[in-house]
Amino acid sequence: MTEAAENTVYELAQVNIARLKFPLESPELKDFVDALDPVNAVADAAGGFVWRLESDSGNATDIPFFGDDWLIVNMSVWRDTDTLTAFMYQGQHRELLARRREWFERVEEAMTTLWWVPSGHRPTVAEAEDRLRHLRAHGETPYAFTLRTTYPPQAAAPLPEPEAEPAERVRT
């Protein structure tokens, strides 16, 4: 590692996506939608919070992810895993987590990932999509991980994609 890389301060980026069961305007999602602004305000004031993705609406529910209109995205940057975890499992956010199955489809593939970014970097949706795809393809690595297996703050490169197997030759 170069001296410059060793001296870089890192922050924790996180993305989580959810597949809606109902349109955002539906009565079934009213409690969720009504809680967005208050929960975002708590996040914005939380110790260790750095930044969150938002559109002109003040949240990110109208920002496309993977080109799927039924997916909503939440992306933010935190000082470290401890401050993110403290926010996630306390107060109103914890209450919303407990109700997530009412509003969102149960999905088998990974829907959340974490990665380290240089201090001051604000990740893009394309970057988050790349990290989530990488987690799905390779499991947890320093490039993309979850709270189950965290890695120390560092720069990390993606693993190469496996080469495609050559088609079997057909004997004639």
C-alpha cells in the first residue's frame, strides 16, 4: 500500500434496496411514507452520520435502481460501522425495520451492502449497483460486505469476473 493510501481516512458507504409490495401512493404504504421524513431527520442528526442520497423530494424513493420501478433505494455514508449500527437498531428506525415485511417483498438475493470510501467521496447509484452486484456474485469481500463480516477501512478492488467456460466441442 502506498503512503498516500495508508494516510487516507475512510468512511462507510451503505446501500440498501427494497422491492415494494404496493405503489408508494397506496394506503398500504402510508405509514412507511409518513415515517420517511422523521426517520431521515433522526439519521441526519445522528452521531457519525455524514451524508445520504436524496432527490428534490428530500428522500431517494424516486431515484431509479437497477432500472426497476418497484425498487426503492437508501444510500448513506457514515463514520464507521458502529455509528451506522447504532442508528439502525434504535428508535423509530428500529420500529420501521420490524414492519418491513408489511411493505416490502421478501427477496432471496442480497439487498444491502457496505464498502469503504475515501473521506469526502459521495457514492453514486451506479457505484452502489456495482458493489451490490459484486456482493451477489462473490460473497463478502473487502470490496462489498455486510455487517455480518466487516473489513477494516481500506481501499479495495473488485474481484475479476470468472472467465466463461468454452463451449464443448461437438465431434462429428
